[in-house]
Amino acid sequence: MSRRPTIVDVATEAGVSKATVSRYFNHRERLLSPDIAARVETAIAKLGYSPSPMAQALSHGRSRLIGLVVADITNPYSVAVLRGAEKVCQEAGYLVMLFNLGNDRSRERVAIDALASYQVDGFILNTQGQEDGHMDMAALRGIPAVLVDRRHPGLDADFVSLDNPQAIRSACDHLVDQGWRDLLYLTQPMVGVSSRLERMEAFRQCVQRHGAAVHGKVQELHTDDNAALVPLLQQWRAAAGTKRPPAIVTGNSVVTLRVAAAIDQLGWSFGEDLGFVGVDDPEWAPLIRPGLSAVAQPTDAIGQCAAQCLMERLGGLQSPARERLLPGQLVVRGSSLRRPAR
């Protein structure tokens, strides 16, 4: 045939009704006589027909699709979480459909509507999640959802994330233990993103807990222009002086990369001119001399946990929204260990 065969073609070839062919594919051969079942099987083989997985799933009331929305697919975090979620979904017999927001919060509702049109059975959402979020439970059309990394004020759903206070505490306490006394926290603009706000607040609490011996400052980086970051670091380090050895804590790997580029431009050395610990442990962190210390997120476990929570909801679990906070792991390398300045 010049076109893809349909179930109607199979029925015509076998001399039976479309409903009879449907019964055959739904493993209800017991409703068919051996002769009719054989005719249908022969027609299928002759035409090379294969049923649509989507159509079969929908006939059972499930699409076997999970809609995954990520804020930015270029962020290694999103990719790592996707892998973890996909493992669990595949083991449960589901396929994952991905929608990338590209950090454009105006597309959140578009993403939900687009995936819902494919009749996905559930959502895993890593949205912008800003304070004035315009999505609510009605937008989900009754489809179960799990939030990852970023809370959404309008969505009362299960939430899975890094334990942000624990991650920042481990970074700051380690730097203080190593003798660094002037801490600068660098982050992308807060803009109501819950994970950024939680990390910033945890940083401030850590500095306050260490008392007058430790000085702390929070700085949002509003531009991707490293030309603005270089003078900022120069002024901060000069203000710290020799009595308060300076160190940087970054909110994620995006900021870490910008800091590494600026430090290289300044000709400074991590561990000598300043200390450093970043949240996220990208694969290139060990390659920047003398190795960048980091708090590694359990991204695979976060993705798997989110998918498992969703599978439980799809299995009929009825309970108040749950929260799962997974601890980060401090990975110590040369950037946070104090060495005599050259």
C-alpha cells in the first residue's frame, strides 16, 4: 500500500468488522472464533499493520504519557532531573513529553495547555514559580502534578527539591572552618523564584549565626556581561582587606561559570586570593584549577523521587500535598582550602 494501513484496512482484508479487530488487539481473542482470529492475524501480517500505542492506551483510559515542563533545558540541572524522572517513568510504562520554557514564564500556561491536549496522565513541573504566578490548580485540568525545585503559589501539589538551607549551611560552615571571613553570595535575580529566595535567606542566617567574626553580603547579578562582575569583585575584595579573607558562594552553576571567567580575567587564584564554594557540581568544576568546591545536588534522585510521587498519585493516592527535601553533598576541592597567597 502507498499509505500506512489502518485498522479499517485490516478489517476489510479479513472480512470482519473494525470492532472485531479492536477486540483482537485488546487481547480478547476468547471472544473470537479461532477462524476469525486467524483471519485477522493473517490480514495484519499481509498489510504490515501496527496499532497506534496512543490509541491503545486511550482505549484503556490512559495515554501513558507524562508531561515534563522545565524552566531552561540548557541548564545541566534540568537535564539531570529529566534523566532521573525518565528512568522511573519508563519502568512504570510511561513515556515523557518535554516542554522547555526557555526561562519565559509567560509560556507556563501554554506548556500546560499543550501537554494537556495530548491527554498526558500527569505533570512534572520545573516552572519559573514566581510569587505572582498566574497558574492555579484549575489550569491543570484535574491532572496530577509534582513540582520540582521551585514552589508555585497557585499549585497545591507534591514538591521535591534540594534541601536549600542544608546546602547553604554546609557551604558557609566549611568556608568559615577554613578561615574565610568575608563571604559574598552571588545569585541570579531573585524575581520571586523560591529556590533562589531560600538559598539567599539561608546564607544570611548562616552569616548571622557566626556572629561579628564573619561578614556577609548578597549580590544579585542582573546581567550576563562579565565586564560588570569584574569591578564588583575588585571592590569587594579590596573592602575585605587582609584581616577578613574573602570567599564567594554561588547560587548555581550558571553563576559559578561567570565567576570562574571573571577570576580568570583578573588573574586571581582560587584558594589563594579568595575561597569558593558553589551550589551545583558541574562536570567541569574539577577542571578549573585547583578544582572548584561545590555542594552537589542529588539531581538524579530528585527526578526519580518526583516521578515516584507522581506514580503514587496516578495509583490513586489521596493525601495532602507532600514535601520531599533531599540533602546536598559537599564536595571539597582546592578552591575552598586556604593556601598562602603568592
